[in-house]
Amino acid sequence: MKTDLTDTTSSKINKALVLGRRAIGTPAVGMVLTLVIVTDEENAYDALKAANEASREHPSRTLVVIKRVSRSPRDRAKARLDAEVRLGADASTGETVVLRLYGEVVDHAQSVVLPLLLPDAPVVVWWPVNAPADPANDPLGALAQRRVTDTYAAEQPIQELTARADAYTPGDTDLSWTRITPWRSMLAAALDQVVCEVTSAEVEGEEFNPSVELLAMWLADRLKVPVRRSKSAGPGLTSVRMETDAGPIVLDRPDGSLATLSIQGQPDRAVALKRRETAELIAEELRRLDPDDTYATALRFGLERLDEEAATIAPETVVDTVVETVVAAVEETAAEAAPAAKPAPKKAPAKKAAAK
């Protein structure tokens, strides 16, 4: 069931929700939280689709806040609120309200959202794109217990990750961290199978992927060892290698679906480690509404400190490079000298003929 409201107010939207529930025969409210999605028109469809799929596990009232940019000064001075109320099959297991803000009301989105929040229920705000620099101090973020961002969607993901660390507030989280949950679980399980001491580690993944940096910082913080990052063609994370006194432990996923876990002295094992959809990531974040202390510790470890500690194993790479350079120079010198030595055997028969 869909109801379109043009140039409306929050009270009229609430009334439409009540009438809609009565019309479809479900007057009781059985939702457990309010999910506020702050996005633009381009990304609204994908974000709402992911939220509807996640609502099967977490029935919620979903409020989609779309800030429309007015073209003319006259339109920018005129405030208007349009809404689309979806109930029943059109909203999966919860309720959906799409809010389009025009003009001056764009700067006061919290005043529109506040009357629509479920009473006595937690609030989660999700920015699929264009997240604020400090989510906790954002007017909409201040209404929520959890604030979800996605640095992978930023124009400069690594710089965005550093900004997240500087502005971190308990309750903040990021989907780039959620994406590495299966990797963290598998690596922890692998270390439980071997009695060993980890000396160093290497994380390999595509360039400008914040999940690579977060996994490296988590390993460096937990294992207290230098962690090197290397680039690959992707997709996403492709490999983690841990050097131990009992031999290397390698988790390799070249195709983004099936991984291979290799432990010294044990047969290789195939592990299902496919890349997850956004709906699965959001559903995982909605399972817990308390601050994620592990994420906070890994994030605050710092990229600068990660680079400094990784530099302690850099001399091995330098030595290898020097050796390769010397070998190449020797081969090149030998190749240049070889043509000059070839004419000598040809002159010997001529001298012998003259002697005869």
C-alpha cells in the first residue's frame, strides 16, 4: 500500500501511517527500531532495497531522508516536504516513509524526522554516501544510538578513514569494518588450531580499499607485530599471510568467493568466504546497538603507526631488491661482452694457414 503526500507535515504523515495500518489490518506496531537513511536521489533505491531485505530480520520503521537541491533562488527560499508512505508488501515487514526535503527545510531535517521516530525504540542512522565528517555531531546523528557510515563509497577512502578516527564517538561504525567480520573470524580460528608465535603479517587487497587498512590495523593491534599491506587486482581483500615460528598461515581468496586456508603441516582447506551484499552488512550492524569497542581500538591504532611498524620488516625487501639489481647488472655486462669475444675463434684458422 502506497500513499503519496505533497507539501505535507510530520503530523499528516503520522496520520497516514495510522490509517494505512488499519486499512491493511495490522493496527499494532511490531517494529523494534527506527532506521534513518540519509542519502541522495541517485542512491536512494539501492539503499532502500537493502534496508527492506534487512527488515526481515529486524522489523523497523525506515525513514529515507532525501535532500533535494533547488535550481532557482526562488525555489531555494520556499520550504516544502513531500512524502511517500509504504506499508504492507511494499515495505517488507516494517514501515517505510520516503521524505523529500526542498528549500530551507533541508537544513532542518531533524525537525521533520523527530516526530516520526518510534517511541521507546532505538534509532540507527545510516549514510550510504556523503557521510558527515563528525556523524555524532550531525543533527540527525545526534538522535541515534548507532551511526553507520561507509568509507568505501567516499572519493578518498583512506583520508576518510583517518577523519573517522579523529572524530570517533562511541556508537559510530562503518560498513568497511563489517565487511571483514568473516576474515577476522577465520583468522582467529586458524590461530586457535596452532600453538605458535606470530612474527609478522601481510594483508593483500585492491588499492584504496579501507577494509584492507582496517584489517591490517586490527592484526597489528591484536598480535603486536608489524603488518605490511600490498596491492592486488582485487576484488576486495584477496589474501592474508601470517609468518609464525611454526610456519606460515595463509588465507587466500583470489576470486571473491572461495578461499583457501593453508597451515604448515596440515592439508589445505576450502573456506566459503564470499563478498556479502549491503543488506547482509546492515542486518549485522542492527544485531548490536551497543558501542563496538573492537572497531574503536582498531580504528584508533592509526595508519601512521601502522606504516612505522611495517617499516621494520622493510629491510628484507630492500636487500632482495639490491641483490636483484646486482644480478641484472652482471647479466647485462656479460651479454655486452659476449659479442666482442666471438670473432677471436674465427681468426685462429687464418693464422694456421699462413704458417703452413
